[in-house]
Amino acid sequence: MNKPRRLLRTPFVSALLGGAIVAAFGWIAIAAGWIQSEGGSTITVAAPLSAPVASKSDGDTNIVNQIYREDGDGVAFIESEVPAQQSQSLSPFGQPESEGGGTATGSGFVIDTEGHLLTNNHVVEGADSIQVKLGSSDTTYEAKVVGADPATDLAMLDVEAPADQLHPLTLGKSAQMEVGDPVVAIGNPFGLDRTVTSGIVSALQRQIEAPDGFSITNVIQTDAAINPGNSGGPLINVDGEVIGINSQIATGGGGNGNVGIGFAIPIDTVRSEIHQLETTGEVEHAFLGISGGTITPELAKAINLPVEEGVIVQTVVKGGPADKAGIEGGSTSATIDGAKVSLGGDVITEVNGKKVAGMDEIVEIVNAAEPGDEIELKILRDGSTKTTTVTLGDRPDSVEEQNSE
């Protein structure tokens, strides 16, 4: 399966993204919000925006043009100077890139009249300096990072620009979007600033991997053309409201350009983090501390499980919340249809009194919680059923850090 790519554009390399990995029987690695999930198949049909909308029409049926005219000045062109010693990019072949540093370009958008912008963290991470151009202006302003959250690939910038140059975009509600709804993307693909493209919502509730290895849930998939350099730019509904932040693309394995599969971080996720980014500079995420796999009827039959859905725990992070609550991982290894799995671990069938069909549901529950929250797990162990309460902890900074503990 093809790996999605971050949309960062630099003269040296288009940064490679961690992507979705499909395994036999739906086996997926998870550690609370950490998941590399199966993307499934989606048929996307390009659809130009042509139907008039009352709130935007004003007698004009060119909705894309209206949205561009109203929102274009609130979109930013971002250039980040990345020093050589901090360049962590991978080549398109997955090998470490030479430590050349360079200029990375991306997109962003204004959210208030105080000079705050939102973009992707991977656009500005490790930058020595950040320059921003707003809308159609060629004036360059210095910007600084107010806060960042690698777990959702989100960063907030503060730009020193006059108030009359700041045109905040309205944040919509991504939960109200439906498959087939028209959308518009504005950004700077391949450094071509002020580029607008249109399409539809191709799918909802996707999961993609953040740069720190954890998962981002409820992601919007779109066929609006987005490319390297669109990172951090807005995905906009027909009312001119931002409903997502363009972040990754799937490229079909033949390059790094658009093939009609792009992913946007839902604005509902972003909205919940804005205050923390502005006040503390970071975002806290809940952590369960397990890895495991989704149970399917085929898997249940193959290893003689008493249930046909749920999550079988593979490993438990030592000293983590699940470990402290007595959750047990697998004790023996086996290869099933070519996939290595650990057997003998607890089987989670319910969370907070509700049945769970698979790991993606546990991911969403944990991602929606806060450190210190308690969740109740119903588990099967050695033919017996028991209920245990887990107090969620603080998520490590990365999957690598978690695995080294």
C-alpha cells in the first residue's frame, strides 16, 4: 500500500511521510493514540464546485471564485530556513537525506486579528527563521512559533503584521461534513503561491500517522488537488469556513504529486488545541500504553478465540497506565497468514460499557480523553471475564521514546 506524504516542499527533498500499513487479519500497531491503520479503498470522483449556495452566491454561480476572493487574503505563504544540523528529511526512497538544510515552503492561514496563524508542525519544525507572506501581498513578515503539537502535526505562529493585513478565516465544524460535500483548497503547491483547487470530501474518519509516530483520527480524505507545499493550508467548505488543514497525500508510489488522495486534519481536532497552544505552547494527550490487534471472525477461528470482535492485546508498555492496571500482553509468538502476532494476551471487548469492534475505536476513545481520565475496560482472560479501570497517563513525545522506556 502506498505511503501518504507530508506536503512539505524543499529544494532538497519532498519529505517522506509515515503511512498506512495493512496487515493480515487487520493487525495494527497501537499505543493509545499510536496507530498505523489500514486506509481501506475509496473511489474518488472529481467534482467541480458549481452549485450556488445562498450565503455565497450573490447572483454568481462560481463558488470557487467567491471563496477564493473572500478567503484568499487570509492564506499565508510560509518559508522556513532549516539549518543543516537539524535536517531530518528522508529521501523519496526512505534513506536519510544529506545534512544540507535549506528552505522549506508551506502554507498556513490567519485565525485572528492578533497575528496568529495555523500551519502544520512539519512546515516549521527545527527552523532557524520563518518568513510569511499574506494573501496576494509580496511583503514578507517575520514569524515565530507560539506552540506546536507533533502528535497532530499542528503549529501556531505569531506574525508581526499590521492589523489591516490580517484577514482571519472562519473555522467551521468538520463533524458536519459528509462524503460528497464540495471543498476548496488554497495554498502554495511546489512554491506556486495563491493556488486554488476544488473537489469533494472523498471519505471521512480516516487515520493517518503523525510525524511523531502516533495517529491522527477522524481525518478528512479529499480529491481536491493538493501537493507538496500545500501543507498547513486550509480545506474550505462552500460557506467559506475552514473544515480541515491539508497535511498529507498518497502518491501512488510513482512520485510526490497529487493522485486524488489527500488528507486534512479535521478542524474540530484543531479547535480543541488552539487554547493550549496559545497559552502553554504544547498540547497534552492521553496515553493508554498497549499495542494490539483487531479481532476478525477469521482471526477468532484461526486462534480459537471465544469472541469474533474486539481487541487482543499484543504488548503492554512497562510502567504505563495499562501495565499499572494489570492489563496483560501476549506471551507466545505465532505467524498467521504471514503476519507475526503475540498470543495469550487479554482480549478487550468493551470500553466504558460499550462494545468495541476494533482498535480504531479504542484509539478514538483515548484520543478524545485527557491525561488523568479513567476508562473502564472489560476483558477476557483465560476464559473468564473481568472489568478493570485504567487511569490514562501523558503520552510520550514519540513512539520511539515510548518504545525505549
